[in-house]
Amino acid sequence: MSKKGTFRFASIGLGLVVAFVLLAVAPVGAEGADPNGVATAEANPSAPLNFAWTLIAAFLVFFMQAGFALVEAGFARAKNTVNILTKNFMDFCVGGLACWAFGFGLMFGGSKLASGLDQGSPIIGFSGFFLSGPAYDVSTAMLWIFQMVFAATAATIVSGAMAERTKITTYMAYSFFVSALIYPIFGHWVWGGGWLGAMGARDFAGSGVVHAVGGLVGLVGAWMVGPRTGKFNKDSTANALPGHNIAYVVLGTFILFFGWFGFNPGSTLAATDLRISVIAVNTFLAGVTGAVVAMYYSLATTGKADVALAANGSLAGLVGVTAPCAYVAPWAAVVIGGIAAILMVASVRFVENVLKVDDPVGAVSVHGACGLWGLLAVGIFADGTYSGVSGLIVGDVNQIVVQLLTMAVVLAWALGTGYILFALLKSAMGLRVSKREEEVGLDLTEHGMECYPPDQAMARA
Amino acid sequence: MSKKGTFRFASIGLGLVVAFVLLAVAPVGAEGADPNGVATAEANPSAPLNFAWTLIAAFLVFFMQAGFALVEAGFARAKNTVNILTKNFMDFCVGGLACWAFGFGLMFGGSKLASGLDQGSPIIGFSGFFLSGPAYDVSTAMLWIFQMVFAATAATIVSGAMAERTKITTYMAYSFFVSALIYPIFGHWVWGGGWLGAMGARDFAGSGVVHAVGGLVGLVGAWMVGPRTGKFNKDSTANALPGHNIAYVVLGTFILFFGWFGFNPGSTLAATDLRISVIAVNTFLAGVTGAVVAMYYSLATTGKADVALAANGSLAGLVGVTAPCAYVAPWAAVVIGGIAAILMVASVRFVENVLKVDDPVGAVSVHGACGLWGLLAVGIFADGTYSGVSGLIVGDVNQIVVQLLTMAVVLAWALGTGYILFALLKSAMGLRVSKREEEVGLDLTEHGMECYPPDQAMARA
Amino acid sequence: MSKKGTFRFASIGLGLVVAFVLLAVAPVGAEGADPNGVATAEANPSAPLNFAWTLIAAFLVFFMQAGFALVEAGFARAKNTVNILTKNFMDFCVGGLACWAFGFGLMFGGSKLASGLDQGSPIIGFSGFFLSGPAYDVSTAMLWIFQMVFAATAATIVSGAMAERTKITTYMAYSFFVSALIYPIFGHWVWGGGWLGAMGARDFAGSGVVHAVGGLVGLVGAWMVGPRTGKFNKDSTANALPGHNIAYVVLGTFILFFGWFGFNPGSTLAATDLRISVIAVNTFLAGVTGAVVAMYYSLATTGKADVALAANGSLAGLVGVTAPCAYVAPWAAVVIGGIAAILMVASVRFVENVLKVDDPVGAVSVHGACGLWGLLAVGIFADGTYSGVSGLIVGDVNQIVVQLLTMAVVLAWALGTGYILFALLKSAMGLRVSKREEEVGLDLTEHGMECYPPDQAMARA
């Protein structure tokens, strides 16, 4: 076995040891847990509706994985399609187990949101591992599934930025660590009872926690793995490498937009909070405005109607409104979505032409840049009608100060931990396939198959 | 700038001026609005469940956009795939903003369904623009998102009838006016407190308001833009121009069927109305009967199992049951769906062979003809078990008279306003791409890209 | 008309006669039925939420049909794509009408779950046909739509096992009889008030009732129709016949996983049962564990990351957890899913190399073998926290004895009735297309069309 292989198996083995230790110390069927929900339903007559709402929202967010897979596959070349699909399929699988064992406990340990999560600190949580003991509880399970699909979203964003040249085994290891450590620890700070939330940081559905973390870790990954062969010329000008199926891009965007109606309105965790309707409207308006702005930008600059840009424009608008969706009025959602689309276009140029980083799907710009914008937008547009969150437009400056701090923290955390993670993986397993493998395509070299085997596709004879 | 370009920018500019005026007169944070929903939830303990139900239904209806996009893309030729996807993607985006600014206020102004909609007349509504002022309210927002996705459905139907030869910029302008004016004014008459509803017209989920309007406007559009090159021979017999991907057609139909479970049962706007289960059953039965009838028709006439016809048969059944779904028994839904499929087949022949109109996806027949049939079916099959609506089968003739009137009105309105709109757009912007552009394909000429770039797709080399 | 054609029309005619007789004897608008739900809502304040929950779950399960269609289409060769899509589309349509006329009444007649289902026996039900008379009721309709989509799932599983060589008309006839007789009678025994349920058999969401029945009937069908030409060599070693589109396989798997969140948690038929959150978590964990185990198996044995195997691994985990999902703790779901993936891999080899049966998509292994495993897993891992169901891990042996009996019964029933059905269809209509038709592809010969017509796809020229 090679040195890298040894490392891989050693790290998995270590994880298993830690897992069993944590499982062993967790008391099964502990006091205080309500695994069948009878006591919870009696104590709170609203629980059934709120459980149903949150679960259905979680299912919609889960389905976004299919959207990411299609968007990224469509933007990739045919020879790398199986590879990008595999990454999108496996990251939520590996991440799901990582989140079950470690991530959820680190993120929500100490939170008051569910039973059995009573140990935690402003920096990190440490209860609820494996959903065992007191965390074997219906309220904890409800919170877990909703948070799990959010963690999966953060993890999968990175696959797009690193598409078409990253090793699949390294990518699965990456998924484990993002879902087990990088995402949940920052998430704890904002949502799990940690220090940023205590200071008043507001990120309703995760422009920062989910999208900025994913996009910025993706920036580090795309930078460290290097550009695809042929992306940059010797004079460092960039070439377009068109994707192989625009229909996948559009279908994937529809699925993502659909799933966002779980992502944002579901983040109330309660249908008894009727603000859900305004959140849905704001989500819709920001997404469509982003698309319209990007489309008219394309028409104005090139005379062509670039649907791929419009799709990314809608995603930019959706990412941008994810943090402020509950705190702002519909007109503000329109403004936020429009600005997000402009920011996305500018960021794509900046990443490609200034940073010289190759991001095949625009994930850094859509999720990273617009995720940061979403955090800022809370501080600007929050109108005080919900949860007492007020921004500049109603004359309050406190919120925007906290939001700026949160932006600085997410930048430092995601870029810093992303750097450490990818540096470790690079030395242990290698990040990148060989030049020969990249040329042939990752489907044949990493997966031993093609997405569209020519023999079968033309079997008509 | 060309004359047509001038017109386009002028019309957009005018729209913006009107928008700002309306926004300016709308009081922000007005009395009576409940933007966070606390008062609404206290006043009505059923509100949380009914909000959740209506929102989830709206999300399902939103997802139908992906179904329309796939069905139409599958029926189009590969060279026009990006174009048809773009139209389906942009129409709900442009239409969404049109609906936010104008359409919703014209449709529901004066309706008692939500707060802040207190000004309206039997002919037109005039409150609720921009969801601002008293319309910045959770109940209004809930109604808005549900109605918005219906407007988007009406708008997108037209794209199929006009596929493969219509200019993209004209199409986006069309989407704006349908969503801002044509759809909402007729919708006001039936659902928004207008004169047809007051006379007793019943269209539960929009066979007429949504599907017939979309299908009939599409008929005008397809007629005015003219047939695709090669569709009709010199002796005016028609050629089949097969679509490029039947898998998209089938997947799109599955998505549409799935979304219809939001469209019809969601139109109660309340889960406390337990008729939702019968509505779901009726929707299902009409759709599957339509498919079975169309499939056996295909087997009986050609000996081949034409899945594209079966798919359109299921959509025909679904359109047909959309108006009567709440008022009829399951056996009647089977009959309605079966008749709809037969009607669709006959209408496809009529449109192609008698009207000599080229409708690449059968939208006029599926949505127009079967939409009218749905209105009629209420008058025949309503059994009096719900809302007191009774048709011929229980010996009541009053309802069918009103339904016939509604059919006449929707015919006149959709054909008339459609004619005016397309005539204006034709003179101002032009409807049709050039012969050369049509031959090369709209993807390269209008969008500067291909759906499946051959270089990338065969990059394996 | 040929002898086979005569039989077909005769059987349809006979069905219609029986249908009209049953319809005639069913009193319309009978006493006790509640077609608009007012009385039901008054009697049970939880009904609206539970209706909404069950209906939304049913819609998700319906959408699984699209997932099956895509997975099977992706695993098929391009020349048979329209055919497999048609089968997946038509089986739920034909099955839906069969279930409405016969299946539901045979399955739930005598059940106390809804109104109007008062006649039944331990062996078979006989009330509720056509949803007419006392079965024209909101509670019955709710139960019907949920059970209907389950029946459709059982029926559609078979299409994969018999893909690429089965006649389409025979397949539609098969769908009718499975949905009208084979599935509902076994379902009655377990869920509808029959003898297995009375003995204590527990199959929460249908590992046995749905998946094992479908998978085992598929085994009989695949065996009787014989292997595809070219699948087995003269020395009876097997060849891989790769599918034509892995993107469809992955997208289909995402859709199936998404729909499973309706399948399992929805099987409570009530959101007031808060165990739904644990069920959702268990469903997720078993699915992702199955994928991870299958993926690492692939990497360990071939060095390649086989995403098709990982997709089937996730489905295996999902099938395996379907029976026990409500009765076990999250850690057990992980174990169940992991074992299911290993079992699926072993079963694929056994079916191909020992039984010499050609199952193009692995349906027999995923649904049949793992369905049986799910029944067994209840007897092992049930921890007594829900419904008093306890397995070996809490020291109870009674449950596993009943589960083993249920496994034996489902094996005997599905293999026996499947044999009778396919033998009858073989003699009456023929099962298999001709060698020439198989070579050309079923799309052109059975459907007169191609999924991707080369002229249209390359129309760019």
C-alpha cells in the first residue's frame, strides 16, 4: 500500500475509533429523551404542524443536491460528467455520516433548540453525537435532518469550483472534514449558541453559514488544485471552456430554485411563524430579479441572451437574499437580488482575470461573493418588522457593524481552514489527477466508465 | 439605435416610471397590515396550517416551470433547445416582476382574500401593487406567491406553441404584458371579485383562467408568427418535425403531473377544507385516464405505442379536470380525463389540418381546447357535494349556462387581447427570426451557444 | 384480428363488464360517507394536518415514478430508451385505473382506516371499489391516493428487471393484473386487516409489501422472458451491457431518494405522530450508508469509483430500512443500510452468475433481496420505543419469528402468482419481442420513434 493509501486508511481508522468511543460513552435510552414524541406532542400542541413543516422543507433542501449535480454536470465537459455527478452524489453521503457522528454535535451541542443538546460553549458544542442517548429524541431528530441537508449544501458547493481536475478519493475525504469540522464549528458560532450569535449576528437561512463558507472554501480549493489545462493561455488570458449540456444547467437551476423554498421559509423551523409567506415571496423576487438583471446585462453587452448567465444570476439573487429573507420587505428583496446579480458578474471577472483562479461553474462568485453580500444586506435593508432586526434603512447602525464583523470572520475562517485542509490533503493524498488523466477525462480514468458510452448510444446500427 | 430598439427601451422606461409612481403613492408600513403574522395567527388558529399548505402547493406549482421547459425542449429540435429553455426560464422571471408591480394588484385588488386589497371593481382591481403599504402583509404575501406561480403557468404555455421561430426579446416583452395585463384582468373577473365570478362562474383551479387563456393566446401567437420552415408542404399538407429528446418529454410530463398536485388541491388555499383528498384523487384519475386513452388510440390507429401522445393525453386529462376537480366524483374525473384526451387528439388535427397553424408541442390543444372542456365539464358533472355547485347530472341547468358564457368570454378575451398584443409587438419589435437564423438554429443566432457543443461532447478523443 | 389480439380485447371487455356491475351495485351518495369533509373535520381537529401530511407524502411518492423511469432509462441502451420510459409512464396509469376499480377494494375492504370500507375478511377485502357509494369520502380518498402511489411503485419495479426485450402491450396487461390482484391481496394480508397483520407481522412502509413483491415478481418475469441477446456467452459467463446515460441514473436516484421521504415518514398517515422525524433520519442514514459502503466496495475491488453501484447501494439501503424505519434507532439504520448494500452486491452476482437471470438494472437485488432483508431487520433491530415492536436486540424473539414467516409468505406469493401471471400472458400475448426487433431496438419497432432522432439532433448543419 502506498504512503497516501496508508494515510487514508489510517485516518478512516482513527475516525472509527473516535466514533466508537463517543458511541460507547453515550447512554442509550437516557432520561429526558422522547424517542416516540408522545410527550412532546402533549407538551406543545403546535409541534405536529411545525414538525411537518420543517421536515418537508428539509426534503426540498435535500433535493437541491440534484440541482447542484445537474448544474455542475452541465457546465462540465462530457468526459468529466460521471466524475462531477459522483462528487455531488457522494459528498452528501459521506457528509451525512460525518454530520451524524461529529458535525451535528459540534454545531448544536449546548443549543436549546432540542433535547439532549445540553453541553456546549461559545466556541464549540459537544453533545448530541450519533443521535444517541438523550439525543435519540424526536425534536433532536427533526433539527438534525434539517441541519444535515444544510451541511450537505455547503459541502457540495465546493465540487463545482474544483470540477474537472480533482481526485475523487481526495474529494470524498474533503467532504468528510468539511461536514465534520469546518462547517459545523462556524455554524455553532452563528446558529448553535456560539459567540457571533450572542453578539447579534443575523444570518436567517445561511448566506454566510452555508453559502459563503462553501464558496470561500471552494476558492481555496480551486486555487490550490490549479486551473484546468487549457483554461489560461501563456499570456494569462482566459479561454472559455463551454459545458456539454445547457439543458442540465437549466433543469438544475429550476431544481435549486424549487429547493430554496425549503431552504429559506423552512428556516423558521415553524409554520406557526406566519412570516413564512413573506420569506417565500422575498426568495422568489430576489431570484427572478437576479435572472432578469443578468439576462439584460448579457443582451446589453453581447447582444446574445445567455441563459447560463441568467441561471447564475437567479442563483446569485437567491444566495443574496438567504440571510435577509426574513427581515426585509419585498421591494428590498428585488434590490438585493438585482445587486447580487451585478456582483456575481463582477466577481466572475475578478476571480478569472485578477485572481487567475479557474472556477468552472462560478461557485465562488455565486455562493462566496453573494453570500457575503447577503450578510451585509441584513445590516442595510432589515426594516424592523421581524425579530426586531433593523438595518440602515430604518436608521440603525448597530446591526451592520455586527454583520461586517461576521463577514470578516467567515472570510478568515473559511479561507484559513480551507487552506489547512487542502494543504493536508495535498500532501497526504494529492489533490489533482495526472495531466494524462485530465486529458483523457476523469470518467474513464477515475471511474472506468463513460456517461454516454458511444457504443450504446449508437447501438441502433 | 434602431426603431425597434428604441421602442423596447421606451416601453421599459415607461414601465419604470409607472412603477415608481405607484410605489411612491403606496404608504409604507400602513395601518392594517400584519407583516410578521402575529396578529393573524392569534385571530385565526387555522392560519398556520393553511399557510403551510398553500405555500407548499405554490412551491409544487413553481416546479411545473421545469416540466414545461423539459416537455418543450424535448419536442424541439436540438438546434433550438437553448432558445426554448431560455423562454421557459425567463418568462416566469419577467412575469414575476410584472406580477409584483402590476398584475397582482389588477387581479386581486378589491378581493376579500387578504389584507390591503380593498380597492377594486367588477372589471379591474387597483390595490396591492408592489406588495407595499397595506399589502405588506403575511396573508397577502401567501396569496401572492400562489397566484404568481399560476400567472407564470399561463405565460409559459405560449412558449411551446411559438417554439423554434420566435425572437427571444419579443418573447420576454410578451411575457411582461401577459403577466401584467392579459392574465390578471381575466383572472379578476373569475377569481378576484369580478363580474364573472359574481354571476356564478366556477373554475376551481384554472382550466379557463390559466390554461385556456395560455392556450388561446398561444394560438394567436403561433398563427401570427407563422409555421416553421418545412412544417407545411406546398399542397399545405403537414410534415412531422420530431423533437430531439423524448426522455425530456417524459421527465417533463412527470414533473408537470407532480406539480399539478399543488395546482389543484392547493387551490382550496386551506387544508382545513378536507375536500383536498378528493381533489387529489380526481386529479390523478383524470391524468392517468387521459394517458391510457391516448395510448390505446395510438395503438389502435398505428399499432405503435406513442409515448409522446400518451404524455399529452395525461396533460389533457389534467387540464380538463382542473376546473371541475373539486366539484365532481372520482368516476366523473375518469370520464372527464378520457374525453379530454380524445378532444386533444381531435384538436391537434384541427389546428394542423384545418387552421394550418404550427404548434410544435400541442399547447393549443392540450391547454386551450381542454381548458375550455374543463369549464364545460363543471356544468355537466358537478354533483352538488361541494360548495353547492351542481351540473346537468344532478338536474341543474343554471351552472352550465354560466359556464358556456365563461367559455365565450375567455375565447373572446384571449383571442382578442392576444391579437392586439402580438400585432403591437410585431410592428414594434418583430415576432420572427430571419429565415437564415431559423435554418442555423436559434441557439447559435439568438444565444451564441449550443445546448450540446459538439467539441465538448466529444472531447474524449 | 389475431388470436392474441382477441384475447387482449376480450380481457379488457371482461374487465369493463365487471367494472360496470360493481359500479351499478354501489349506491351513490350513500349514508355514512363524508364527501366534503365537514363532518370529518368537526369530529377530528387533527384531520386537516394529517390529511395535508399524507397527501404531500403521496405526491412525493408519486414523483418516484420519474426516478424509476430515469434510473431504468439510463441503464438501458439508447435504442430502448423510449420503450423503458413508456413502461414506466404507462404502468402507473394502467395500474391507477386497476387500483381504482379493483385493487384498493381488495386491499382495504374491511379495514378500519377509512369510511365505507366495512366488508372484508382475513384473506381478501371486498368494499370500496371505484371510490363510489360509501367510499366517496374524504378519508377514503386520502387513504386511496397514498396507497395508489405505493401500488404504482410495486408495479414499476418489474419494468427494470425485464427491460430491453419485453413487449409493451404485454407489459401494460401485466401492470393491470399486478395492481388489481397480486399487490393488493398480499397488501391486505399485512396492512388491510388480513391474517399476517393479525399475527403481528410488521412492515412499516413496505420493504416486503411493496419492494419484495415488486422485486420477486420481477425475478420471475426476467427469468421467463429470458436474457437479452448478448448478455450471456455460450459458456454462460455474463457480459456487461452498459447503459447509455449515467446522468439519468444519478438524477433518477436523487429523485427516488427525495421521494422516499414521502414513502417512509408519510406511512404514519399522521403528522401528529412525531416519530416522523426519527423515520426521516433513519431513512436518510440508511440510504447514505448504503451508498458509502457500495462506493468503498467498488474502490477496494476495482480501484474505480463506480457511481452506478453507489446509486444502487443507496437504493438498497433505502429499501432495507423501509420496513424497520419507524421501529429502530439511528445507529441501527446505519447498520441496516450498510448490510443492505453488501447484500445487494452479493445478490447481483448470485442472480447473474448462479440463477443466470438477466436483470439490467439490478431490480431483483435492490428491491427483492433488500426488501426481504428489511422484513428481517425489524425482527432484529426494533428497540421497543415505538408501537411496542421489539426485536432481538432487546431480547424479544417473537417478532423475528413472525417476520421470518412473512418473508416466506411473500416469497411464495410473489414467485407463485408471478409465475402464473407471466405464464398466462406468455401463452396469450407473448412476452418477448422478436430477435430482429430486439436487435433494431424496441423504440423503432414498438414505438415507431427514437428517443434521440439523429436527424433532429444534428440539424445544425
